Amino acid sequence: MKDRERTYQNPNTITFFFFFLSDAVTRNHRCSHQKPPPAAEQVWSFCRKPPHLFSCRRWFLVTASVVSGDCIGKEEEKEVSFLPLHYSEKGADHKEEMSKAELNEKRSSYCRISDFKLYSVDSQEMESSIVNASATSRKRRRDEEEEEELEQIFFIIVSVVTMLLGALTWYHDKYFVKEPARNLELERHSFLNRLYRGTETDCIEQLRVSKKAFFKLCRILQEKGQLVKTKNVPIDEAVAMFLHILAHNLKYRVVHFSYCRSMETISRQFKNVLRAIMKVSKEYLKFYEYNLEGSVENKWRWFKNSIGALDGIHIPVTVSAEDRPRYRNRKGDISTNVLGVCGPDLRFIYVLPGWEGSAGDSRVLRDALRRQNCLHIPNGKYFLVDAGYTNGPGFLAPYRGTRYHLNEWIGNTPQNYKELFNLRHASARNVIERSFGVLKKRWSILRTPSFFDIKTQIRIINACFMLHNFIRDEQHSDPILEAQDLELLSIVDNELINQQMERVTNNIGDEVTTIQATEEWTRFRDTLAMNMFATYQIRRNFD
């Protein structure tokens, strides 16, 4: 009903409709020489006025009278008075009222004729078509407006839902406990069982220690290193992560995938184990009594007062850009110069890491003799050193300018006491080269720069030396480690000896000030060398 009222309240539609209807009725009567109904003429005349001045309800009353041919009644004459709209329809008095005579005259003039009814039917059809067309147009516009409103509402709903989902996702990721996409606990236990509860070979290849040695190391770190288990990480898992990183130079992301632990947990446990190892390292890096047997005893029988051999080794490190010039060695690599001292059984007895790669071996040795935790040399004892060091009390060096390295003696025999001394000196001092080779072969983190800061890298180097001694004590008869040692012999002779030849050439003139080459020590070396050569000649002549 409201739509219908809106339709008839359209001034253009109403004006056109009533003007056409009254014009048709008037023309029909005039053509038939009949007087048209007064209501039709009145509609025709008033349709020429501005349509917005008239009430829609009055138009309907007049139209109803014209179409039906009935005369309007007394109650309707006020509605058909066609007053302007600024007069109120309800309760407003007409300024000009029609007399009863005029009304009766108009009522009597209304008549019913068939032609008028015919035209009134055509007018109704025209009215219906116009109303339908207008209604269709308005309906189409209304549908378009409703569709636009629905699209806007849908867009608003989608935007709100998207923002809500984004907020819920952020809140869930930040505050909710994440449900694992896989059974991490089961995968972790399965991996650890295969790692140090599986075969002996797998444990040695992955952790570089046997199963028995691994659990003993965990017990030592717990009792003496004050390593404690946490709520979620047991001690054996923390030690396994530490050894795994050192053995293969693994990044935290790789360990995170294998152990199903967060990188923060891995970093924290790595530092805890490293701290515990540093506490017990002094018990493994110290002087000790050793018994020489077999071929080892034969190599060292001419150096009875020797307590081992020492040398320096360059280990790659990662430092800041401003510190790189100090850590750049003669080959152009960024490294730290580490002083190592080992006994005839390949166990280290002293380690001094941390010196810049640009520092020479003699300078590092001088610092080792002066610091508080210094390299102690008992009276009457000495170390075997290469030609880069000074031949003085406590340090027995070979003759310079004479063949020394083992690869130079292939197919050759010594011709004098100096060559024989250098040959046997190199054969005995080779233990330090082998120890360095085994150390680097076992711990890959010492072969390439790591991602740790320089202080942590220095502590890691110290920990690797300590673990090397621990493994030598616990796995001295392990066949796999013996095979690795044999494999390293060729690597040591080819790679590390070449480094020694280079140091001999470069370190001449950079001698230790605290070690003076005395005549007494020179005579001691000459006497020892001559006795060697004399015994060698006697045996050679006897053979």
C-alpha cells in the first residue's frame, strides 16, 4: 500500500495521467456534440496548473466520479474543490464555498453515457500501463539500491571477519600453547636411542665417543662440573647435543630439527655443558707420568729426559671486522694461534688458546712462560721443538740448515751426526703433529670458522683438547679411533709438516728472549747427536 501511495504521489505521473484522461473525455463529448461532464472539464482545466499544488486524494475522488459517471455527494464536494495544498485537508475551511444551487446544477448535469464509459475503460487501461511501467522502473531502481546496500554490507562483514581472524591468529600464536604438528617427544626419544643406545659404531661416528665413555662423561660433568638436569632436558641429552655440535660443526637449526628442541634451549644447554667442561679441564690438561712401550719407546729412548713436544697450530675463527687484521695469519686466513704441548702418548699436557693469528709461535711461547698459569718445565727436563724456536735450556731444537722433516728422508740415509739427530728428533716430535691431526679430524668445529663469538670459540678450543685427552684415556684400545689415527698419519706428514717448514723459514730472527742459547746447552745437543751417530755407525757396520 505504501508503494502504491508513493506511485500516485509522483507529480509527473499523476499530472500526465489525469490530463490525458480528462482530455479524452472532453474530446469525446465535443465530437458527439454533447456537453462533457463538468468534472471532466474541471480536471482538464486544473491539470494545466502546477501539479504540486493539489492533493493526490482529490485527484482520485474526481477521477472516480468521471470514470463511474456518478455525481459526487455532499460529503465529497469539499474533496473536489481543488484547493491548493497550502490549505489543510483536515479541519481547514474553504474560503469559497459553492452554493447548493450550483451543486445541484452540477449534479444534474452529470449523466451516464456509454461512450464515456467506453473511453473511461480505455483510460483505465492507459492508467494501468503507466502505473505498471512506473512501478517496474521504481522496482528496478529499488532492486539496484538494495543490491548495492547488500554489497556494501557484505564487504563490511568480510572486512570485519578478516580483521577478527587476523587478531585471533596473532593472539593464538603469541599466547596460546601450540599443539605440535607431530609427536616431538616420540621422535626425540627415538633419535637419542639410536644415537647413544644403538650400535657402538653409530655412537662413535656421531658423538666421537663410545657408549661407555659417553655415560662416564655425563657422570663426571654432573659430579665434578656441577652440570644439573633441567625440568625438560636430561643431562645425557644436553651432553649429546654439545658433542654433536663439536663433532660436525652443526648449526643450531640442524640440531633443532634432529633433537626437536627450540634453538634457545639448545643454546642454553650448550653453554651449560661448556661451562661444566671448563671446570673439569684442569684435571685432564696436566703433567703426568707415562710408560712408553714398543715402537714409541724406541723413538724416545734417545730423549729420556724429554717430557713431550710442543708446537703451535692455527685454528680458524670468526671475529669482528675491526679485529680481522690482528687475527690474519701469514697465509691470509683469520685464525687464532694455539700453543699445544703433548706427551709421547698423544695426550695434551698444556694448551694456550686465544692468541691472534698474526702472532708468531715464539711470541706465544714467551707468553706461556710468563703468565700466571704458565708452562712449567721441571729441572733437567725439556721439550722437543722445531727449528722455529730457540735451542736453549728446556727446549731442544734440531739443527738448522739440515734435512729435518720425515718426508725429506724417504729413500735417504743420514750421512753425519746432524742429519741423524734431526731424523730421530723429527720422528719423536711427530707426536705433536699427530695429536693436532687427530684433534682436528675428530672435532670438525676446529677445521672451519664457527658462528660463536671469539670468547666462546676460545673456550670451545680448550674443551676440544680436554675431550681429546678424555677419549684417549677411555678408548685407548678402540679399533675405530686407531684406524682414524692411522689414516691421519699421511695427512699429518703431508699437511702439517709443510706448515712447519713454512714456520721455520718465517720465524728465524723472532726468537724467545727468555730462552737463551747457551754454550752448555749447545754442547749437550752436540754430545747427544754424536753418541747417536756413533751407535748408528757401529750397528750399521755390524749388520
